[in-house]
Amino acid sequence: MVSYIIRRLLMLIPVLVGMSIIVFSIIHAIPGDPAETILGDKASEESKEALREELGLNKPVYVQYFTYVGRLLQGDLGNSIRTNTPIVQEIGPYLAATLELTLFSMAIAVFVGVNAGILSAWKQNSLFDYASMIIALIGVSMPIFWLGLMEQWIFALELKWLPSLGRMNARDPVEAITHLYLIDAMLSGRWDQVWTVTKHLILPGIALGTIPMAIIARMTRSSMLEVLRSDYIRTARAKGLNQLPVVYKHALKNALIPVVTVIGLQTGLLLGGAVLTETIFAWPGVGRYIFEAISFRDYPVIQSGILIIAVIFVLINLIVDLLYALIDPRINYR
């Protein structure tokens, strides 16, 4: 197992090298000049050239790339062109905001999706089965921006049950410890803030988790149907075992591998930055952070943000592979 983990981590090196080359090439192909974006159209050519010299933008592209890689090897992601702040310090709160929203969304998606899929397979061809699969199809097809706007209109503007923007109450800010506000509020012992942060999470969490929820439900149903037709399940039922443990204990464990794969992939995709959701709900996440950096031609932020997301995505896939061995003892990575 240890040797397998080491091999997978070593495979991360060529993935990141390839990713950095692709991202660097695409970013520098984007029309626009960062110096002109920062200083404005009315700035003199001398001041623009001085800024290009300061930022190293007047050097050949391959020189800029190797300079960036050299900094990466030293653990330096560089400074933001727009704010002149070290990216290592700046990206942390944005990454934490996306992580908190993603975990909350996936918790909803997994709980609802897995149980809906199990019940649909258990009660195949029933009214619940047809209804849940129709709802899952609608969930996959529904645009996130439309769902987010509808949530804001109904639950924030009309019913006034939930807040529509931000992560917390601006008049009573959470003391940032880990920048995961739900955990920070618990660590501070402020249970009123825990409820406030949770309320801010509900609408964007549901909007972001709808598509993964639908995909997980459909995958769980498909996998469970295959397992429920197995001989050992028919034997367990013939022995008169209670249906609930047969379905949730025996069948579910053997149906989990494709479901866990989908959960891992969806988690990685959401961590990659849900730009639409973060924009609609004014959520200060990493997707919105990178989107704003693209608008300002902030090359170091774009490159570093995408590389961090790539690392997280690969690590999530590694965790999923390791979970296979825990779920199914027949899988051996030695």
C-alpha cells in the first residue's frame, strides 16, 4: 500500500509539469497586456514599460516559465500582479471558502443521492422510483445560475428565510482561525454564529450540490440494481433476513465502488471552482478569485490557482483509489 501511494505521488510530478506548461501557454496567448490593465489606457508608454520590466513581462515566454518553475520549487507561488501580495497568503481564505462550500454541498448530495438511489432500486418500477429518477434528470439538466436565482427570489426575497449573499453576517464577523467559518465559529464557542454561517451555506450549497446529487442518485440506483439481483442477496432474502440490513449492509457495500468513484470526481470538480455559484451568491471562493485574476491578466494568480486545483484533484483521486481497498478486501495494491 505504501509503495502504491509513493508511486501515485511520483506520478503527480509529470502531471503538474504538463499542466503548468499548458496553463502557462494558454494564459500568455490571452489577448491583453497586464501593465495596461493595471495602469489604465491613459498611462504613458514609459510607465507601462517600467511595470513590464518590474514584473518580468518583457522577457521571453520560456524565460518567464523557468523563472516561475524555479520559484515553485522553492515553495514560492509569486506575488499577485494586481495586489502585490504573496499568493500563498492571499489564496488561503479563498480556497477555504470553496472547500467549505464544496464539503457542505457534497454532504447534501451524498446523503440525498445515495438514499434516493437505494430506495429507487429497492422499490424498482414504483411511483417513488419513477419520481426520483425524473427529479434526478431535471437536476442534471437544470442550469445552476437559474436555480441559484430562483432560490434567492423565493427563499431570500419572498419568504425571507435565508440570506442570499456572502458567508456570514458582516455586522458580526466570524473570528478567522482556519478560515472555515463553520469550524471557526465552533472553536470560538459562538453557536449563534454557527447557525448564521449554516444559513449562508444552505442556498449556495443546494444550488451547487443539485447536479452531483442527481448523478449520485442515478449511479447508486444502477449499481444497486445489479447487486440486488445477485445470488447471495436472493439467498439472504430466502433465509428471512430483514430487508433493511440486507439492502443497507450487504448490498450497499458491494455497490459502493462506482458510487465512490462518482463522489470523488464530483468533489474534485466542485473544488475546481464553481464560478457561477460563487458569483451569484457573492461567495469569495477560489473559482471567483481565479476568474477575477483572468479579468486583470494576473498571470501568477491564474497559474498558481489552477496548479493548486490540479494537485487537489489528483489527491482526491488517490484517496478514492485507497477507499476501494477498504470497501472491497479483494482489491490489493501490493
